[in-house]
Amino acid sequence: SQTIHQWPATLVQPVGSPLSLECTVEGTSNPNLYWYRQAAGRGLQLLFYSVGIGQISSEVPQNLSASRPQDRQFILSSKKLLLSDSGFYLCAWSVGGQGDSDTQYFGPGTRLTVL
Amino acid sequence: SQQGEEDPQALSIQEGENATMNCSYKTSINNLQWYRQNSGRGLVHLILIRSNEREKHSGRLRVTLDTSKKSSSLLITASRAADTASYFCATDKVGGGSYIPTFGRGTSLIVHP
């Protein structure tokens, strides 16, 4: 069966510090991968998605970046965090190679607080 | 980009009652999905309804889709306290080579025991 992991679960970082959040998927190959951010009481904002190694699409311009160094690994990074980067970050995957829609499977999330 | 918007934003009911949530979207879709999120957790997929379907059932869940009105509803029958969560609809884009879903802001459901 497939599983998706995110770490860390919670993170408190000072403004201006770097960030690295990691997401890994097990039990599937060539998944589509997604990073979302959810502000308190709000919906999900799609940040990045990837359909393959090294292929990253950005939905919202900001001081965050994403990388996919391996097939089932998706990393969200920042060189300098802003207060507005605080939120709940969710990683998700869906079956790759599908032209249209498919179910997304979400990780447990990382709660980031920037002080 | 198109977006699903849930209505109401918050819903408070008693255990045993039915809960109805609505989702409206702006442009044509291939399908619409409903997800559930417990506080502080990831989203869990509930049900997918395709654009050529009008109604779908899964256990106590009933989803309808009206493409002419660009709206969908999620009905939870005989609600339980454990149904307390936020519920989101997600719509996709017609065509394209990848699945890029768009989520609404969600309906926060509280079921009082």
C-alpha cells in the first residue's frame, strides 16, 4: 500500500532563517506531487506541483522554491522566511500519467510558525 | 483559475441530523471531489463525481452535481460527533496534461453529541 510522509510535524523558525520541508511517498512510482499551504481557517493554496524528477511548476510566485531530486521525494525550501510564510503545509500525491483528474492523497502536514 | 467555493462557511448541528454543504464553481470541469479534514490533519478523499454523473452515494454520504448550475452538494445523513471536520470541494480544469485541482475554503461542520 502507498504511504506519504512529511517532516517535521511542527517547526518554529525566526524570520530570515532558511526552510526545508521534506515529503516522501512509498509504494508507488512516478507520482504527481504537490505542495499546498493552508492559512488558519482558510482553504488550500497550491504552491508547486511536479509530474516527474526535476520538473517543477510554480502556481504562486513567492520566496519559496521546490525540488524533486528523486522520483518519490519532494522538498519545499526557502532561503529567508517571512512572517507571512507561517501556515500549515501539506504535501500530496496522485497517480502519475493520468491526463485528467485523479484522487489526491495527503500527508499529515507540517505546522510552520515564523516568529 | 477556477475555484470551488463551499457554502456555508460554518455549520453546527445536533447528532442524528443531516448536514448539507454546497460547492459552486466557475468554469467547466471534468469532475468534482469532496475531501474531509480533521483539525490539524491532512485531507482525506471522500468521493469523486464525474461531470456526466448527477448523483453518487457512499455510505452515509450523498453527492449531487448540477453542471448547468455549476454546483454540487454533499449530504451527510444521520450525522455523528465523529463527522466534525472541515469539508472541501476540489475541481479540476477541463483538458490539460496534468491534474491541477483547485480547492475552496471549506465548510466547518460541528456535530454536537
